[in-house]
Amino acid sequence: MASVPFYILVLCIVTLSQQGIAADNTNNSLSLKSGYTIETAKKNRHTLTSLPSPSHHNASLTTLPPIPGFALTYNFDHSEPLRPLEIYHTAIQLMYELAQRSWDASIHPMVTEQLEGYDVIILIMNPEAPAAPNQLLVSHSVTGLYRSVVTMTERILFCQLRSQLLIQGKRIGALSITTINDKSKATPPPPTTTIKANITSNSEAEVQADSDDDGNNKHISAINNLGANRGQLRDPINPQFVLKYYFYGKTITSKEVALAVLEALATAAPHGRYDDCKELEAVTKSGGCAIFVNPTTTTAATGKNNNGDELILTYEFVTRALVLLFAKIVVPYKRFGDCFVELEYENEKFGELRMLRAAESKDNGTDAVRQDLQSS
């Protein structure tokens, strides 16, 4: 992950600490059925206040535990447009990092994420001292990040955003999705403020893909073309972990794929990273894309690693597979569509991941793909 300029961090802290909280009962606000109020503010700006409405916000995140009294304010600045893909990708990486932490752990003083080559930076900050009673938790951060990105998408407001995270009307944290315009002024931030990204550059990942010419598997670098519909990706951090993927069927919009991955990570976040994943299902709010992850039926009976230990599909593997698939295959090679992935560890299959259009059955076409992969 690229270094975050320290002056940007300071500027965001000062700005967010001074930002006012929008009132829900403002006379000139317009109530919306979606659970928001919209208020007119300065030119090129407007504020959204999310109401603490569990029935609305849990409509898509059906497995995310509700947080009583939790709400956000959204202050969008239209004069600072941001690239949607950079927002989605950065949010997915930060969500992955948050999912590795305990759900009830506190965030202090902040977490940040900026991916190499992108201008977008996301910061989530805790304004309270470590001994203060009301602390910003991972649960607040995951929920706030997810709602912020979904609100951006629904309102088509891909621009600078500053949010306040509230519990019973009291501020417990602040979230900023902004940009770094002057990279020449970049200086390293304090080491305690930044989550280090585990997704390394493409040149560090070993990818094995099918050759269209002779049908034989050839080792190629991930920086080369992955035009084939099938191949395998070896985790650059844990080389024993391999994703064997197969793209087939219908295409899906990049927005829906990104939101589905973000939601799947958010759905996994409340679980411990070493907890067994019996099944994970995530469907975007619009119904355009669905992700299903589950252990293979034979894993519990026969799945063993090289030490003879039983292979268990934990949420650590699930979240890692999701972020690797998106960062290393989907985005670089623009493969937005139905996808079937076998998860292997030390050459032993122990899980499956399916990404497909939500309107289709979750087993749509995967039996044939599974048999094709097994015969190859």
C-alpha cells in the first residue's frame, strides 16, 4: 500500500473534528422512504443523514448484527469527484483488513487505506481518548463503511465524502473518502495510523493459466495477459493457498460485482477469522450479483493437509479468497461475470466460491464447470 501523506491525515482529522452533525428534524429537509433525509447546504455540497432504521439497513446485510442507535451523517462535496472503481477497490481492501480484527475491538486512533496507483484514500478515525467510555469499534467501522459506499452508489454521488458515525446522537467516529491531489508532498504517516495492505503488486503473484494455443498449462507471470477463461492464482502471501477459477455464463456489471464482494466481506466481518464457515451468502441490494462460499462436501471426511490435519474452511480463507479474486483477477483483467472458484490448500480442495447473477440459481452451471475442472 502506498504511503499516505501525513498532511492529508492531519487535514482530515481537523476537518472531520470541526464538521457539524446534521439534525434529523431540520425544517428544510426532505424525508425519504429509504430512511434518509436530504438537506441543502453550500453550493456543490449536500448532506444525507441516515436514520437508525434497522429494518431498512438490514435489508441487504441480513447477517450483520444490528447496532442499536447507530446512525451516520453524509456530507458530499460535488466539487471533488472521485473514480467509482477506486472507491470500490479501496473500500474492499479496507473492509478485508477490518474483517481480520475482532468485531468488538476498538479503533484507535484511526485506520486508513490507499492502494498503489489510486488517488482515493479512506480514513476512519476515533476522536476519543483510549480511556473514554464510548469507543469506535470495528463493528461501527464496518457498518459505516458499507453504508457509505452503498449510499454513494444509490445516489450516484461519487465524490468526496465526510461522515460522522453516531450512537444515540453522540459522535463516536468519523469517516472520510477523499483524494490525494499532490503526490509530490507525500510523506510517510505515523506507523500506528495505517493498516498495511496484504495485497501485493501483480509481479509478486504466481498465476497459472491455460494456453489457448496447445491446451497445456504454462506458468506465466501475473503481469502477462490472462485472457483465458480459466486459470489458477497462488496467494503471494501464503503460496499453499490456491484459487482455481473458471469464468463462464453471463457478464455482470462492475458495480454489482464490487458491491457483492464488499457485502460478502462485511457479512464475514462479525465472525472470528478462525471460525468455521459453514456457508456464506451475499446478494447485492439491487439483486444484480450474488456470491456463495461453502466448504466442499468431502472436506470434513477426507480433507487433510500435508501434516495430516483436517482442512477447515475458516473465514480467514474466505475473506482472503474474496479479496484476491477481486484485486488480482477481476479488476486487472476486467473479468466481470459468472465465476466458479475452487479453493485448495497444499493441493487439497476444501472450498468453493461462486459469483453469479443473483437472478440465477446458485448452482446454475457450476456442476458442469466443476466436472470440467476436475477432469483437467
